[in-house]
Amino acid sequence: MLRLPATLMRGGTSKCWVFDAEAMSAAGAAGGPGGRLDTILASAFGATDPRQIDGVGGATSTTSKAVIVRPSTEPGVDIDYLFAQVGIGTAGVEWASNCGNCATAVGLYALRTGLAKPVHPTTTVEMRNENTGVRLSATVPTPGGTVPELGEATVPGSLALGVPVALGFRDPAGANTGALLPTGNGVDRLELPHRPSGIDATLVDAGAPAVLADAAALDSDALETVGDFAALVPVLTALRRGAALRMGLASPHDPVSHSVPKVGVVAPPGDYVTSLGERVAAVDYDLAVRMVSMHAPHPAIGLTSAVALAAAALAPGTIPAKLAENRPIATLLRLGTPAGVVTAEVSLDDTGTVRTVTLHRAARAIATAELFVPALLQESV
Amino acid sequence: MLRLPATLMRGGTSKCWVFDAEAMSAAGAAGGPGGRLDTILASAFGATDPRQIDGVGGATSTTSKAVIVRPSTEPGVDIDYLFAQVGIGTAGVEWASNCGNCATAVGLYALRTGLAKPVHPTTTVEMRNENTGVRLSATVPTPGGTVPELGEATVPGSLALGVPVALGFRDPAGANTGALLPTGNGVDRLELPHRPSGIDATLVDAGAPAVLADAAALDSDALETVGDFAALVPVLTALRRGAALRMGLASPHDPVSHSVPKVGVVAPPGDYVTSLGERVAAVDYDLAVRMVSMHAPHPAIGLTSAVALAAAALAPGTIPAKLAENRPIATLLRLGTPAGVVTAEVSLDDTGTVRTVTLHRAARAIATAELFVPALLQESV
């Protein structure tokens, strides 16, 4: 049976199994997405079972994630990484997205494993996401050139402590479609089944492609609990497909993606209570948001979705820009998510182009492991 | 930070993190349940978070389990093991139960790690569960004295293949209370809040203490889907407490246990569809059952609950005996669970005492790991 080294990292509110590309190559999966690499990941995670009971997967969208890391050949970049959303109840592996939580974890992983060299007092790991071509940076405190095992940083949605990681998304606009607003419009009207008049949404490409619907058009205030928001998942899944076509991310005959683009609803801020029971007042944030992850409500917000929202909010005429127009600091967007407030800092250049969106996150190594992969039972690689 | 070696095993439909008692001793947790051992497990699993996002726990009752294994000092017994149900959203660890799925995993683990010596063609590992004092055996095919990494065995509730393990519960009756029927009755009437007339149930102690209510008295047919059965969890949780008092497992001033005794409903067989979509006909099994695990429906049945049911069905006058009286083979009880049919073989001695209840199961090693335990950050053990 194949024995595969891997590290379980927490990045923010996700768990990510991180693999070294060299180990994957040794297992015969040097070819990247598709084929043997998918087989190995699906088997290691126990993906075909809806509870992932026969593997290391956690059977939720935020705990069924893998990353393959390699040294980068690009000048000025330390590492390249490939993100995999491993199927739950299906052997399929989705390769079309980036994951900001896993990027956070990978930044710390690179320092732990020597893929990036820690220097006093902080180290910035430069990273390239191979799925999307997006450039990211992870800045970690490394006093005396040592890599901390734990720190005092937290993220909304978890009380757990971790190493603080400032995650920067570099030049995030247009990585998938060539433009921040792929249709050229701040608002597009999209068709929906059983809704002849369609619905207004902003189609944006920054960090990840995303479709952000005006919550009010769906009788939502984007303040719902995760449980209540589940009722909107079917209509938003249909919206995701329509947006994928409109943004040129898919053709009508392509299989339907369950992860691209990101999809959710936005609304003006209102008072609400987080999943952990904390009260959040409308004045404490700028824009209410509820996102979908695969086929379920996202417990917080995907970081790439947060980047898309922050970039959209700085683009005049978009729905997020209109709904968050009263925010006190134009370049700071505070997002009200089911887990709490996520703050995105946007830095613009002289032309008004988004240069970096930074999110303050936390990560830690949970375990190092050797995984036994039954799909390759017959081989002893 | 504490670094702790551990092995992730699948046993049937559970995932269990198996720890060597020596490694736990080295971590200063030689004292057993309570104190430091609980702190280490809760921290390693990320127990305080309801999604166990900062640890190796799987955030469900069947994936938040740990076992600590040691060589036994008892003649004729290979290993002793201690089972822990690690909290989900709480740092609490429950030590009052045994877990049959983990026992299956531990049998294979003992052979893998040399705690028991494999011999041709099959090896029976003799085990003692320290939580309950129960004796168990795990019989594994070991051709040529080698331990298989995988086999062709499956269990209801999962399509995953594993090494076949025949799990025998030795002399299961009365381990907790001294008698198969602790009250001396086949049927007892228990009080319930908002139900002045009470409800009939069988209180049995075999494998684990269990309270088995007549489903009909709760307007149930014990054929519900897991989702529908959830509606009965609150009343069965109240029943568990009442039964704990009646069986002498707790005193009125003790804290309420969320796992002892096992609680569920039983009914005559009927046609139903399993969670995986398979049709099960009434003629294909003998007794319908729906059990509770902690505060949620059990997706299948706990193996110790299956032992309790099988032993109860062979005791005249109990509810299971009456409901399953038409079964074709008296010593074979086929249980219709949400995941499919679980078959228990009962062997009796000349006096009619239950000697062994055997269940055919599957197990495999998923990963070996070194866990980083932040609770002990300050120490380098």
C-alpha cells in the first residue's frame, strides 16, 4: 500500500492536509490534477463515503482540503502550491479554486519545512497559487529566525489560538478572466429558473471569481444564521451556474462546477448574533454577507471571497460599493459573516488598481503523518 | 509543545485515534482518566470547538474517539485498552463506555504494533476494556504470520473495504451491574417528563448497559431515517437518565451522563431504506432498532448496543425477545439499523448463560502520526 507523508495544518477556520510535491511525484502523481493525483487524494481522504469514514477527510467543505507544495521556479516567489477541494460522497476532486485559509497554512508550512528561510524579526513568504495563477504573501513573526509553533492570534469562527499570519493577495483583479469586472458592468441581471425577471448581481474576479447577489432581491437580509441561510442554497447554486457562463468561466456543455464562481448574498449592515453566540452591532461592520461553500452555507467566508468583496466594494457602481458606501475608511472593508467580522485591507496604486488585499489570520501545525492509501494497495511505491 | 505519537484507525463505522499508554505516560498522563490525560486528549482533538477545527477530531460522535492501549498484566489477556469519547464543543472527556468499533480497530492495532503476536493462519487477540472490565477477542486472518494492511470485509454503513475482524464479547452479561437484567425484570416502567403514565422499556447490561424502549409507545416504528429519528432524541435523553438511576449506574446527585446507558427504541421488522439508499425487507432481519449516540441519532448501532440487544433477545420476557420471537435461528439476531443489517451471533453455555456474542466487522489503519498538543505549549516533554 502507498505510504504518503503529509502534514495536517489549521489555516484560519479550515483544516488542510499539506503534501510535498516531491512525495506525490514519488507516488507517481507528478502529472498534477486529474488521473492518479485525484485517485490518491480521494482514497487518502475516504472521499467516496459521505462521512469520509475510511480516510483523513473531515466530511465538511472546510475539512476536506488538500494542498500540494513545491519550490517555485519563478524569481521572487518562494513556493508554488496547488489547492484541491476533495469530494465528500464522491471521488471527484475540484481543482478550479484557490483557498485563502489553506494559503495561510501553506505560508507557515513553508517556514516549518525550510521551503522558505525564516529571518528576524518577520518573514514574508511569497507564494503562487497554481490553480488560479494568483500571487499571495504570508507574513509571519519569526523572532531570531525561529518559526513559532503557536501564537495568540484568532480568527472569527474559532476561539483557537494560532501563529499570526498576514495573508496578502497580490494584484488580485482579473486573474481568471482578465478583468476585475469581467462583463464590464458593476451590476448584471442574471436569469434564474422560476424567476422570470431575473436577479441583480455583481460579477467580480479578484482573489477568486465571485457572484454577489443583492440579498434583498431574494427576500434575505444577509443576517441569517447558517441554518436559515441553507434555504437559499438551491437558488444560489443555480445563480452560480448562470454566472459561470456569463463570466466566461464555463461553456454551456461543460460539467457544472460546484465551487466556481463563489456565490453569496450581500446587504447593508444590521445587528446579528454569530454562530458562537456573540452579538455584532450594525455599526461594527460595513457589509453583511452570507456565502455558499460547495452545496452548503459557508460557516464564515472564504478568504478569496473576502478579497472579491473588498475589491468589488472599491469599484464604483457595484452592489457591494453601493451597500457599503457609508463605511468610515474607504480602503478597509469590515465584512459581517455568520462567524463574526472579517476585515480586509485594500491597497491601491495611483491608477486606482488594487495592488494587495491583506487579511489577518492564524495558523498552526496540528500533526505530521504518514497516510496509508488503499487505492494503490497492489503497489509498494 | 507536546508531540504525541498516535495511529488513526478505522474500526467499522468509527474513526479512532489510538495511543500507546507508554507515550501517554511519557507525556505525564500515566494517571488515567481525569486530569492531564483529559487535557491532552481535548487539546489534541480541538474538543472545545464544535467543529474541532484546531485538532484531529472529526466533530461527530463516531469520529471523536480515542483509545489508549497497553500490554495486559492479566494472564491470558494480550492487551488492556481504555476508550475515551472526546467532547465536541466542550473539553469534557467521557470515560464511562466501551466502544466496539474501536475494539475492532484495537485488535488490528495490537497485531500491527507487535502487542500481540500474529500466527498462521488466524490470530485471536484477547483484550480487556478498562472502562467496563469487559473481555473481548478480535480474530484476524494472519496468513503466514503476517498482518494484512487491507481486506475485502465491509460493514453496514460504509462501502469501504477493510481487514475482516470477528469481534467477540466474552461473558458480556452483568459487567456493570452484576446481572443481565439489573432490575430482575424483563420489562420496567420508567417515568418520563410530560408523560404521566411512563413508558415500558427493557433495562439490560451486556456489552454495555442499555435501555431499550418499545418504539410503539413513542409512536415510532423504529424504521425512521436518521433525520426523522432526531425528533425522538430529547425524550430518549430523558429516558437515559431515568434508566441510569433505576439500574444503579448513577445517583440522583451525580452529573448527567450523555453516554450511559445506551438508549434506543426497538420494533418488529418492517421494510425500510438505508441511509445509503439500499432497500431492506422485513424478512431479511429480526428486529428494527434506532439508537441514540450522545445527543444525536446513531447512524448505525454501537456494537456494544448490538451485544445488549442480542443478549436481551435471548432472555425470556424482555421487549426484544417478544418483538423478535419469530426469528428463524434463536442464537442469531439480525438487527435492522439505519445503515443496514448487523448480525450478532450468541453462544450460550449449558445453563443458558451468554458466553460470547460475536460481530463480523472490518478495520484498517488510515495513518500514523505525531500530534502537536497546544495545551502543553510551555513544556517540551
